[in-house]
Amino acid sequence: MDITDLVQLLKKNGFPVRLRGRVQIVVGSEVCGSLVKSYWVTVLSQVCYIVTWAPRAYQIPHFDYLVQVCEQLAQLESVDELPPDVVSAHGLTLLDDAAMESLFEELGRIK
């Protein structure tokens, strides 16, 4: 699954999304044309990540969980960090600082 597939999947399920580069989209709630409570979904080498404003990065073990995770995030007040119950329910992995930095460096090379 690539980023355009994810855009279509999320739009089909009612999520406002905006493409941000070749491997990243912004997902959030739309208010007056702006995305609020937003976070990024990134796909690199067939691995999907959610990145928040904190910043925190979480690896999603399978693309099938993405819509369910997004549905739960839409119900939150903010998405700076994902609640432990969402992380554990979907087997998400919180990246440590070194892994998150590596992810950001890779994103910088791709854009």
C-alpha cells in the first residue's frame, strides 16, 4: 500500500486528509477549511507511522489498523500523544528518540 492508497482509504472513511509530499499526509478534523487536531501519517518502505505534534512517532504494525486508529484519534481532545489504550489495542510501537530522529532524517531526504 502506498500513500495514494492511504489517501483514498481515509477519504472513503470520512477523514479530511491533505497530501504533504510523496510519503506523508496530514489527517485531522476540518474546521473552517483548516485541519485541527492533526497528525501525520507517513509510509516509508511499506511501513506506516503516525507522527504527532509532541513530537511522538508510532509504528503501525499493519495498514488494516489505520482507519481504526484514526477513528479513535478523532474522538480525542488533542493528539499530542496517543493514549496507552489506543497504542496497546492496535499493537503500535512508540519509537525511541534515535528511531524517531532517523525517521525524520529519512523524510528530509525524500521531500
